[in-house]
Amino acid sequence: MALKGLTLALVIALAATGLIVSAAAAGVLSSYQTVSTGGTVTALQSVNVGIYADSTCTTNASFVDWGALKPGDSTTKTVWVKNAGTADAKLSLSTNNWTPAAALQSMSLTWNQEGKQLAPSEVVQATLTLTVSASIDASITSFGFNIQITGTG
């Protein structure tokens, strides 16, 4: 019986020694490397086109007065367009809400900045040209319409 107890003690001692040696060997054989990271968070890109009556872009252009025009006349007005957004903007011009509606058939508005790429914070001078057809309906004695300048990013 004493031999059996001694054998069991020897087996337990060998197992414990094996675990200790294995743990020590695992610690010696392990390795690691630390890698630092970093980055930035930026705001979403935006396009924000403003139309101004002055080159310093402090006065919004809220109304364009074309004055008194005759059939066949053409006149120009100047505005400044600023991209207050954070992305490039491709400019385009359109009109809407013509009063009277028939004026749309006899008048046209063009400008010199169609398709212009405007960088963030960039300001460009734009010339608006309104042309009245020589054959405009004589019943049109006054007119109005909205100008829409769009920036597409």
C-alpha cells in the first residue's frame, strides 16, 4: 500500500512539474507587438450656394430689378455666387413662377457661369442676361419670375 501511495504522489508531482514547465515554456515562447492607431473625423461634405448683390458677399440678392424693357431689348445684371459649403459645386441656372405665364415664351434668361465648378469658399461674378423677344405679346406689360441658381456636388 505504501508503494501505491508513493506512486500516486510521484505521478501527481510529475504532472504538476509538467504543468509548471509547460506554462513557463509557453510564457517564453509567446510574443506580441503593439501598433498605434489614429485618425480624424471630418464633417459630411456639403454644397451651400449663396447669391449676393455685392462682391464681398454680405448682402443677399433678394430681388433683381430689370427696369423698363421694350420688345427686342436685352439687359444684364451682375450678382456674385459663393459656395459656402465644404464640397465643390457645379453651377446651373433655371427659372420658374413666370408671371404672366406667357412671358416665358417671349423672354429668356442666360448667364456666363453655366457648368462652372465652384470650390468651397470660392466666389464668382455672374452676369445675368435677360432678352425680350421682338415679337412679345403686346398684352404683357409687366412680368416677374424666380431665378434659381443650383450648386450640385
